[in-house]
Amino acid sequence: MDKKQVLDIVERHAFPGSEEAAKFIETHISWVILTPDFAFKIKKPVRFDFLDFSSLALRKKFCEAELRLNRRLAPDTYLGVLPVGLENGEWQIGGELAEALDYAVWMRRENDSRQLDNLLRAGNVLPADLQKLAHQLAVFHKKQALPHPDFNTGTLVEDFADLFRHEKKLVAALGEKTAPVLADMKVELPRFIERHSGRLLARANSGFWVDGHGDLHSRNIFLTDPPIVFDCIEFDPHLRHLDVLNELAFLCMDFDFFGRPDLGEALLRFYQQEYPCITEPTDEALFIFFKAYRANVRLKVTLLSNHSTAATIATLRGYWDLLRNYWGGLK
């Protein structure tokens, strides 16, 4: 499919549900149609270093994987996978189609006002509000422990070091003062991982290496009762197989970005009551490292958006400041 065909579907309301106004959203890998009742996500026919949606068979495979994996934490939100094709020469989602020419993940539309990032911007989150979310994540992680963890310290170094490929662009955006910090990271990163490799391996072999969510930040959570955690990473198990501290660090870093470190502390405290995951002093350092890694990831994603607006630069600066401060805390 192409964008024009998806927009035609939006224009004609050629999908299940009411015919009220629909909203179209485009990302670098998906087209999303939002209606009052439902959301439909169609994967773009693209191929990048980190994913391949280039064939119909692959898009079907990953739509089905998205449904299966996300039902672990959002069973009532993910409704199914619908065929997309032509009926009487016109594109539509679902129905009695002669042939599936593409596929859409079909989701129930949730209440945007309960999306955690919106609640954070409005200042409407209290530490106690995170208790049920922490319980849900602890139960989930216990169930998802990998019996044969595919843990590799070298991969941790490679994942973190990917930021260095974009050094020139980062320095151009934020200034020359970033260069010496990056230079220090290049030297100290493998040393840090080597010093902690024994503990990382021990944690992996103790059940803390899980098939998790992989993208646990505030925009992917509805703070409802029970909480809804959606949009996990389906296209690469490597990004989803991780230490629980790495998973939790993403959301705690996000809380720090919003200026609410108290929420990260509360989430971790509630989680620890259900599933103690920091049991040695070394684990505290690993948690800070994983927060640095998550700030690194968000920094890179923002950098690669190629937007030069004041808001984008401010976001870059926020993630850079977090990364620099976390890194300083590891010394």
C-alpha cells in the first residue's frame, strides 16, 4: 500500500466502526487511523537496518506478532488482525475481501486523557498512582523470564555505542562541549561493562533476563484500572529480550525527563515489594547505566528525526543532560 491509498480509506470511512471523523497519523514505519472507537495500524512497506516490512508476508507476520505479544499486557485493547484489500475496486479494511493485499492491527481506542505522558504534562500523577502498574509489570516479568537467556555483554556495548556514529550531528546540534563527554564514554563504556559482566551474567541466569516489552515509556501506557501497557516491540526480539532493570530504567528515565524523579523512585519501590530485582550494591550502578542507555536511545531517536525546531533542540538538550548526569554518576 501507499499513503494515498490509506488516505482514501480514511476519506471514505472504509473500516469497522462509526462514521465519525477519523484522524490519520504517520510515523516512519506505520500509518495509523484513529476513530472514536478503534485504531487501525498498517505497517509501511519499508526496510531499515533494524526492521524489514518490505514484503506482504513479513507485514502479515509482524502484525500477528504485534497482536500476540501485546495481548500479554493489553489483552482487551488488541482485537485482531484485519485484511486490507479491494472491494468493487475500492480500498477497505476488513470485510469479505477476495484477496488480502495488506494487513492492519485492529485495536480498541483508549481514553487519551489517561495516557501517562498526557497525565505527566498536566501534573496529574501521584506516586501512589503507580502501585498497580508496578504490580502488573512485576507479575509480567516473572512470567516472561527466559530459561535460556541470550545475554551477551558485547551486545550491550554495541547498542550503547551506536550513538557515537552520530557524533558530528549531535555536536552540531548541541555544541562542542558534548565532544569530550562522548570521548570519555567511548573509553569508559567497555571498561564499565567488563567490570560488571559477572553480575550481569549472574542476573541473566537468575531469571532477570526476560522477553519483555522493550519500549516501556510513558506514551505507551494508559493509567487506567487496570493499567494498559501497549505497543511493545514486535519486530526484533533483541530489543525485547533484556534485564528487567533495563526495562524499568526506560520508564524511570522518562519520569526524570518530565522532572518527576519521585515517580521513578515510587515505581521501583512498589516493584521491589513484588519482585526484588535490586539485591546487591552493584545492581544500583547497573540501573543507572541502563537509565543512561535509555536516555542515549531517546537522544538518538530525536536526533534522527531531522527536525531543527526549538522544541526538538530543547528535547535533545533534555536527553543529553540526563545522559551526561547518569554517566557522571557511574564514576
